[in-house]
Amino acid sequence: MTALSTQRPSRQFAPALNAMRSALETGINQIDNSGYPPHNIYRIGEDDFFVEMAVAGFSPEDIDVTVEKSVLTIATKSQDDTAPEDEGDRVYLRQGLARRSFRRSYRLGEYIVVRDAKMENGLLRVHLAREIPEDARPRQIAITSAG
């Protein structure tokens, strides 16, 4: 027997609809659906967007941020997913801070460029901006009278 969903259809499709709305509004579309590491995408003003990612335990040297063919990729450099063996007297009783490798990719829309990437207090913040060239912007055409 097939189990029927008790959720309203709108709740079932909410994550996909939210992702589509976000991609249309920002021009940033997440390619993978990985949940690690947690991240936010937000906008300040009309043309500045940020991808903010929780990367506690990583240093800036551990992470690569690249853009190729309009795809922003944030990934760890070669990283061992296990606790380091050579930490002297340190013996982990519980290791709650994940240091596993990750790769997250986002398709950038037309005219979206990466301005910079900064790490502070365990958060990586990548600043994106919509930079529309002057010749691609709408412009008003004056109407003159004939004659």
C-alpha cells in the first residue's frame, strides 16, 4: 500500500519554490543541495548579495573560493575528515566541530560578479554584486516632433 502525504502541497514544494524565487530575485542559484556547511544568502540594497557560510575550525588557507564560467565554488582544499592524529596531549572525548571536506557551488546570473571574500569569527562571507554595464541598462529615448 502506498503512503499518502499528509502535508499540504504548498508545504511539500516550499523549499523548491523558495529556491526558485531566490534565484530569480538574486541571480544566484545553488547547484547542490548539500546541507553542510550551513549557509545564508542575503541581499543588502538592490545590487549587493552575500553568501555567508559557517566554517568554524577552518582557516582561510583551508578554503578555496573560485569562479569559473559563472559558477562560484567554495570548497576545502584537500582535507582529511578525521581528527588530527598528531596533536600532542590532546585526546578528543567528543568532536562536535565538523572539519569534514565540503564543496558548494552556486550558478551566478548575468552581470553578477564576486567582489571579495572575508572570514571573521568562523563565518566566510563572499560579497557578490550585480554590475550591469551602461549599454545594457534601460534608457529613455526622447521623442521629437517631425518637421
